[in-house]
Amino acid sequence: MTSPLTTTPRAEERWTPRLWGTLLVLCAAMFLDALDVSMVGVALPSIGADLGLSTASLQWVVSGYILGYGGLLLLGGRAADLLGRRQVFLIALGVFAVASLLGGLVDSGPLLIGSRFVKGLSAAFTAPAGLSIITTTFAEGPLRNRALSIYTTCGATGYSMGLVFSGLLTEASWRLTMLLPAPIALVALVAGLKLLPRGRRERGTGGYDVPGAVLGTGAMLLLVFTVVRASEAGWASARTILSFVAVAVLLAAFTAVELRSPSPLIRLGVLRSGPQVRAQLGALTFCGSYIGFQFLVTLYTQSLLGWSALHTALAFLPAGTLVALSATKMGAVIDRFGTARLTAVGFALMVAGYLLFLRIDLNPVYAAVVLPTMLLVGAAFALTFPSLNVQATNGVPEHEQGMVSGLLNTSVQVGGAIFLAVVTAVITAHAPAEPASPQALLDSYRPGFTVVTFVALAGLLISATGLRGRPRPKRGSVVVAQGAPLEQPEPVAVPD
């Protein structure tokens, strides 16, 4: 049995041009994932008018992407470990480019929704593969922390810039919002063929966990589908309840299979680490609260205040700008203060921003309410999101980096889907009868803002548990994230 070769470079102060190129390729894919999620929201009214889609059908332009992305992340993460991170990343990026091109050319709703599902599916492979390439290329510590801070910042920047690009492009044609990612993905693909390192793929002694892949993927697909449809079918409807029961059965079967599999899709022992669990729950609550907040702010500004799509996008811009400006500095900040402290501070800033936004009225003063909120949320993103990625991947064996990356991205996507559906259900339940006065409409939004505030507060309480004294690791154990010992099975190295 041989040890896997590593692509981790020496901890040099200066990065080589090739190392920078590798990081830029991976950042481009992360940027595209976030860009694609945010751009389509502003273009939905134009898409519906052009293709004749009903509101119920139109939601699947967004939900189709979420379904493919959130449902297949676990499989995508493990596939990166088993089949080779470079190969999985490049193939999925190529599929993303083709699906983007088709999405801008189709002339029917079902074809557009299908292209969105394929794009989500490809992102479910590029996201964990890209993150695991970073964690196996950059040595754990200052180098990796700096790389991850830049990488995750590109995601937040892509989301913010997507709103602005969509506001501009939709003025000409919604098809441009679908086509824009295609040339960017193609350039990243060509650069990736030359720059991405050729690592090693890992294969456990038990081969591929086919039952686990089927059960895990099925459970995630059904969970995301059920949550997305719950607001339409009703949370207490028989269909929704039976779907959740089916999800529970699939997850129970998946857990049983993983505990017995010699080469599991997810080694459940990784969740014995307190920092790992806090990172996963932190990602779930952090992204879930923000997605719900962004949805509510869009409704508030466009439906109630009558702002244009571009005006709304520019309102979010300060948050994205603050995140982008902090990108190269966050690695050093993480090195100095640690992930636990920064995560807790980030959640506290987010809660403060949401509480401030509860003061909104029908004539908001941008400088007094909206701008301070966006700056607090931007600071929260800059501190929390890189810290969660570092905390989730530190101390994890190289052959499990794809698995943990897929798990973290699953928390992000499932958290966004679940809490967006909850917020939608809450504001629907409080919706006034038509015709509604502006004040009545505003009052129906407030419970939704309260929900996202409490979700962020839950994340703050969870992260605060990590501020206690760090336990002393047991002799001979592998230290994961911030000190939790885990068993580490030996992999078999297989050349790409």
C-alpha cells in the first residue's frame, strides 16, 4: 500500500505565476457559479414575458439550477476524490459553458429549465473539485488561508456583480444574461488545461460506493425538490409531508450504508469534529439567512418602492465592494485571530445589519438604513465565509478534501433553498388581501425579515460555542480543523 503523492507546494512567501494562474482559474469557476445564481433573478420578468411562462413555471428557472446544484454536490465532491480533481473540474466546466450557450439560444420554457438544471449539475462538480484542488495545492496554514480567502471572496463578488450585470444586460435582452457565462467559462477551461496541477486520484480498498451514491444523491435531490415545492403545495399538505418522510427514509438508509461501506461516499466520522460540525451548520445558517434577506430586499425595493433592477443592484454593490477589497487581506486576519473568533464576529455583524434593516419604512433614507446595513452584511461576508471554508478543510486528509468540500457546498445550497422557502411561506401567510395598501404590503414583509434575523442569530449562537478553550488532542490522533481526533483510513494512490 503506497502513500498518495501530494501536489502541495512548499510554504514560500512568493507565489509563482503558475500558482497564481491556478488560483485564478478556480476563482473564475467560483465567480461564475455565484454570478449565474444572482443574474437570473433580475431577468425573470423579461423571460416570462418573452417565453410565455406562468409564475409557477418561472420559479423553476431558478429552482432547476438549485435542484441540480444542491442535489448532486455530495456525489460531485466524492467524484473529485475518486476520479481525479483536475479531470472532474475541467469536464464539468466544459459542460457549464455548453449549457450556458444553449440557455441563451432556446425558445421554450422547458428547454430553458433543462439547461438550468444541467448548469446546476455541472456546478455541483466544479465547486467541490475546485475547493479541493486549492486545499491540496496550497499548504495548510497561511498559504491556504490566503488562497481560500481570495477564492471565497470571488464567490461573494460574483454574486454582487451578477446583480449589476443582470440589471444592465436585461435592458438589452435577457438572453445576454444566459450567454455571458459561456465565454468566461471557455477562457477558464483553456487556461485550466495548461495551469491546473496533475494530482493523484484516490481509491479506497472497497472500490466505489455505488449504493451510497444512489441513496445520498436521491435524498438530496428529493429534499431540495420538496423544499422548493412546499410553498406551492403547502407545508402541511400530504404531498409535502410524505416527501419529507421519504427523505428521512433515504437518509436513514444512506447512513446505514455509509457505516458499513469500506469506501463510503461520506465518512461519517468526520462529523465527530466539533469545528467541522460548526462549519457545516454555520454555512447552512449564514447562506440561508442571506439568500432570504436578498430575496426580501429585492421585493421591498422593486415591488414596493418602485426601484429599477439596476437601482436595486447598485444598492447591494457596497457589500460586494467591501468583500472584494478585503480579499487579499483576509488570509492574514484568519492567521492572527482564528476561524472561530472571526465567524462569531461575522455573524454578530450580520445580525446587527438585519436588526437595523427592520427600521425600514415607505420612504427609507439610503444613507441612514440601507447603506449601513449593506456595509455590515459585506463585513460579515468578508469575515465569515472564508473562515468557514478554512475551518471545514483544515486538518482533513488530502484524499477526503473533495468529500468535505462537497459537504460544505451542500450546506450552503440546502441552507439557501430551505430558508428561502421558509421566508416565502412566511410572507405568503401574512400577505394582505388585494388590493393592498403600501403599508400593508410592507407589514407583510417584516415577519420575513424577522425570520432571517433569527436564523443569523442561531448561527451566532452555534459559532459562539467554538470560543471555548480548545481541547488538547489525544496522542497519536489526527487533528481535524481545531483539535478533534479522527480515525484516518489509508488510501490507495491511483495515478490520473
